[in-house]
Amino acid sequence: MLLTGTVVADANTVLHDGAVVVSGSRIEAVGEESEVAPQYADHEHRSYDVLLPGLVGGHIHSVQSLGRGIADDTELLDWLFDYILPMEATLSAKEMEIAAKLGYLEMIESGTTTCVDHLSVAHADEAFEAAGEIGIRGVLGKVMMDQRSPDDLLEDTQEALDESERLIREYHGSFDDRIRYAVTPRFAVSCTEECLRGARELADAYDGVRIHTHASENRNEIETVKDDTGMRNIHWLDEVGLTGEDVVLAHCVWTDESEREVLAKTGTHVTHCPSSNMKLASGIAPVWDYLDRGINVALGNDGPPCNNTLDAFTEMRQASLLQKVDRLDPTATPASEIFEMATINGAKAAGFDELGAIREGWRADIIGLSTDLTRATPLHDVLSHLVFAAHGDDVRFTMVDGTVLQDEGNVTTIDAETVRREASEICLDMDLEEARRSAQKQKP
Amino acid sequence: MLLTGTVVADANTVLHDGAVVVSGSRIEAVGEESEVAPQYADHEHRSYDVLLPGLVGGHIHSVQSLGRGIADDTELLDWLFDYILPMEATLSAKEMEIAAKLGYLEMIESGTTTCVDHLSVAHADEAFEAAGEIGIRGVLGKVMMDQRSPDDLLEDTQEALDESERLIREYHGSFDDRIRYAVTPRFAVSCTEECLRGARELADAYDGVRIHTHASENRNEIETVKDDTGMRNIHWLDEVGLTGEDVVLAHCVWTDESEREVLAKTGTHVTHCPSSNMKLASGIAPVWDYLDRGINVALGNDGPPCNNTLDAFTEMRQASLLQKVDRLDPTATPASEIFEMATINGAKAAGFDELGAIREGWRADIIGLSTDLTRATPLHDVLSHLVFAAHGDDVRFTMVDGTVLQDEGNVTTIDAETVRREASEICLDMDLEEARRSAQKQKP
């Protein structure tokens, strides 16, 4: 396929009359339209105002999509124990499938082509199948919770690890290697040492399997880990093997100097989720400091109940604005740095090589946007537009691994109307009372 | 006209199958569709998923629209003296007209029906005419700058006041009283005491004329005012008469206890501009404290060069999230409080009575949104959706004073394509070099 438009190949390379040629799952050529297009005149052709690498959601909860707007403006523990955990405990396999589909649909529509996805304890197969069917690229993992968890979600340690291993064998590298596995302890608070160490063993036993968990999002969390282990959270994760180049830690809001040194030294990836950190009042992550230390920082929307969308453009804008005001420095985290966080840094965190920029030979994950909008007028600087003014709504074309998933604004691999209707119907009937009573027994 | 849908009449009143009847410029009836609609079956009928009061931009720079994206990630003084002031100094009358039209177009498209609009020093007539023609409701004012300003913008004090008075006589109460005047000193730094006192005299001399200025946005600003006057900025404004129920102060980021007491005691309105305060790294305004004291706080986008859009939905989300993380309290500034800031509080700041809610007899400024979107699925809570997930893109219907300005997504009172094309053309030719050299002589 021949794609033409303004090509933002990476944060430093903009071709104003550019062309990209895709062959199979890879990018065959990138260049000026006048040079490239004539050679591929017989190819199927699409033209969009702006073409850019697909965005990467470095920390996503697709299966929480049914809880969008369910518990806004709520205290964190109420949010978690009265709504989110009961919802996760309540959803049937079919409902979890619809929840996952709703999440992947929203990402495909709004330009996220790769996600690092924190599923739930049960019914992970449904999410893997849905991701594979819809065509998104993803590193998914079933959540493990083997202590301090509601009865409906609490697992036996070995069973959690065994189920994770079954899923690795079933899905890691599936769907043409678009779908991979991340061993996913929920967070140190809800996992025993045995579970955390087991996660590391599993990741080491299977080539390319990653580790994905929440870390140091919340001050209560780090207090609890300190009480349990005598250590700061990142030190504890390091102690049990959950740092390193194959590890993605979401949030990292509350870290001290020595923990940041560990993150940098071990090559651990951090996913910054600015909207979630603001909405749940977790705090402001020291992103500028992580970047200064050479830590790879990706961006993530977290889940719809704490965001409330999976629009990665919102997170780009939010990440830049939040660091600027926190540092009282308007030059902090400029558009180019943010664009890298949402593209190539995310690809590195997800562990896919040759992904996150439009380059010859690289994986063909590409999105196309319209800028025929008042909010895009004038267009002094396309990178600035993408970071500060664009929305996921502007995305009209989504390609993953060379396959078109959205064309002229229509998602091609799933019936969007049906997914939305089914999701709405589930929510009308959703009754969390029983699961809530159970979950509240574990509420601190 | 009969309008049906989910009617969010105000922050506490949602009619899930509601109807609104508009007659002339006023709302004739509001109620359940089943009761109201049959009585008005002969009326023209529109149906939208959600109907709500038009949003109010309590601090806007419409004529800065041509500078959208012109100077992102830039130090504040560079931003102002290298880009914004030179641009304002450079624009011709015709260019200022296009700039204003672009701003009003964006607001009408995205659901802002009333704006408190800070124009520029010259060519204010063009903005007044454009606002009147397009049909937005607005409180507009020519900017006054009579000290510490670039030569191209610097005015003689009396001439600035005389020109303001001419504009008051020409436009205050014009276009069926949709357009009103606010005397608009830029800020204390760029205005002499004579100018500031003159602003108060003008506002007192003409019934309904308001005062609108920037205040305490930036730490350098308050230092300069302290050096000039020996007073904190709000005390100085109070001293020269620029506080009171007819005064709108934009920003108020840096205020101390005694200044907040003045704001509360005098009934001065504050417009909070969260995105601008973040992007320019001004700081985080103590909105929760203002609200606790009973100060009326509105919301504003400021100008496209520091936002980068005029989408009021973005500001609702941003305002809530920013207060939550600043207070480390996820219950801070909940959706209902934010919705009031963007509607009825804004109407109060703008000085229009019977505006900012959908009530019988009130002014018919109403917008209609689509929620047939993945990002609006499920729709657990419509108010939460409006504040945390909706975009201006979702607005399909805009009515001001009973007149339809946007219908099924098409703006009816101006040719949007032409405005966008003309705006883009101006920007291609815009040469700020000469004005920049002049402006830089005044750069601190």
C-alpha cells in the first residue's frame, strides 16, 4: 500500500509531502512523495493529512472499559474496593470479552496500535482472543493476586503462576507474533514474595516474555510494602527480581533518589500515566528526572475508570503540561520528547524492536489523521499540533503489522456498533452488590 | 423549536428523556419529553443525545487564534515578546478580522456560546463585528497598554481610554444585547495608575460595562507590581478600583490570604485557565480555596498560543484533574462543581443574568452533543461524561439567544471552510521580524 501525506516519521523527521510504502507487515520505503510515489503507482493508495507511527499505550487496563465513569470523584480505596475490584470479580467470561473488545476498539479508533495491557485475574483468554481478532499489537497479562485481595479475586500462589504459564504457552507469540505475554502481578501489596519471585522465573523461562506491574503509584502502597518488607518499594521489587530491561513498571510516582538509581541501572521501563495520576490524586511523577537519568519513559492511559478514555493524544498533552507546571518551566518536556514517549519509548517498553518510528524495514504500524479542522488551523508546527491540539477523534486510518484496521474512519476488523451496544447492555444489568460486600472485607 | 434528548439542565438536574422548547430568544418550557413534546408537536424539532447549557469561556483571546502552535515549549518572556506581542502588533485590520472569526468559529463549533474576550490594542471593531455576525454571545474589550509595552502597541493613556469609550458607545448592547463591553487593561504591569483608574470610571459611567484584566498569573508580574506600587497585585487593583462584582480577573494563580479576602469581600470574579497555567508554567491556582470562600470562579481557555485550542470541555477535565492532584484528593472539584464553573459561574462572570442553565424563561443558549462514541460507552453518568470524556468535537448543535448557529455539525452563520483557508493563508505570509525587533526593546 502507498500512503501519502505529511509524514512524521519520528520526533525529528517531518516530510511535508511524504510517502510511505508498506509491503506485507513491513515498511518498504519512506521518502518524498515526488520520488517514492511514481515507483509504486500500481499500489493501492491512501492519502491522509498526517501520517505517523501508531501510538503505544505503555500501561492500559482494557478490561476495565465497562467501568468508564463508574466511580469518578471518589476516594481511592472506595474507588478500588467498592467499584473496580467488584467489577473485575463480577464479569463473566462473555462480559470480559466485550470489555476487552471495547477497550481495543477505542484504541484502534483513536490511534493506539500497541498496548501493554493489565487484564484481570480471570477470563484472560477472552482478552487475548479479542486482541488477536481485532488486530491490535499487545503485550497482555493475566493479573496475579495472592494476598490482601477480595475472596472473589484471591488466588493460590501456584495456581496463579500455573495459569500464567498456561497462557504464555497458549498466546505468547500468537497472531503472527503481534500478541505477546507479560507476567503481571497486580502490585507488591497484593502479591506474596513467592508470587513475585515466581513471576521473574516465568519471564526468564520463556524468551521474550515480559513483566508488567504497578509500582509506587500511591503513598499508602509504599507504606504497606515498607511495613511488610522493611524496604522502599522499588528496592523490594529489585530484591525479588522485578527490575530489568524486560520489566515495565507503571506509575513510579513516589520514588526516592536511591530507587531512581536502581531504575536507571537496571534498564527498567517506566510508564507514566499523567491523567490517571491526576484523577486518582496519586501525585506527579518526576518524569523529567527519569528522562535526565536515561530511564526509558513510556506513556499510558491506565484504565477508563481513572482517565476516562483510552485516547493517547490526551496523555501526550497532559504529560507535557503537567511537567511544565510542576517544574514551573514552560520548556520542560517539549513536544518532541513527548512524541518519543508515546511512540518509540513505548515500543521499547513493550519489547518490540523496529517499532515506534516510520523507517524502512520497520514494522508497519501507522496511523493517519485529518487536520481539516478549525482546531488544527493554522498549522504552524505539525508536531506541536499532534501533542497539544490533536485528539484521537482525528484518527481516520489505523494499520498494524501492515494490516488496515481502520480505513476512512471505519474499523474493519470488528463491528463497532455491536460492541458498543453489547457493552451498554451489560452495564445496564451490572450488579456489583455481592462482589462489593465481599471485597469490602479486605478494604484497609 | 422543540429540542429532545437527555437534558442536563444544570449540575443537579438531568432529565433522561427530556425536552426543551425555545421561543424567540428564550426558553419557553423544560420537562419530560412525554409531557412537553405533545404540546409542541407543530414546532421544528431537533433531537440530540445530550442537551446542555452553552459553555462560557470566562477568559479568551480570540484574536490570538492565528498564533496557535506558534511558540510552544518556549520561555514565557520569549513567548510574549518574540511571538505574541509582535503578532498582535503586526496584524492588519483584515487579518484581525480573520483571527477573530477563527476564534469565534472554533468556539461555536465546540460548544462555547459566551466568551469574555480580551482583544488586542488595535482593530477591535473587526472583532466586535465578527462576533456579532457569527452570533456568539460575548463581553469583548479592546486591550489598553500605556506603559512598558512595545512601541507598536504602546498607547497614550487618554487615547486608550477615549478609544475604549468610542467602542462602548458603538458596541455595548449591540446585536440584540448579545455583545457587551468590558474595559480591558492588559495587566497592571503594562498600565499606568491613570489608565487603571480610568478603566473604573468608564465602567461606572456606562450601565452594564464590565472590567476584564489579567491578574497575578505570574510571579514576575507580582514582583514588578510590588516594585512599582509597594503593594501585592490584588491590593493594588483594589486600590485603583479594579475589584468588584463587575470585574473579571483572569488567572489569580499567585494570591496570598489577604488578597483572597479582598476577592471574596468585593465579589470579584476569577477565571481559572488551567491549561494555560500549566503550559506557560505559571503555577496552580488555588481554585478549591476560592470556591470555599464563595468566590465565583469561571473557566477559560485563554488563547490558542497557550492552550492550544478553545475547546471548553478540555478545560473542564483539566480543571478537575489539576485540583485533584494538587490537593492529593480525588474527591476535589467533582464533575458537578466543574460543570457549574463552565456554565452558570461563567455566565455570572460575564454579567448576563438568566444564563448558564436550561430553565424556563432563561436565555436560550443551548448545545447538543452526540454520545454515539466508543469513548462515551458505557454512559454510567452523563455529567461525568461531559466533564471527563467529552470533547468539543462531539458538539453538533449550537444555539445562542434562540438562534441556531450550528446544526447537525454545520455552522450556519459563517463559511467555516473560507475562514480556515484565509487563516492558513495569512499564517504562511506572516512576518514578525520587524515587530519582533521593536518588541524586544521592551523585553525585561
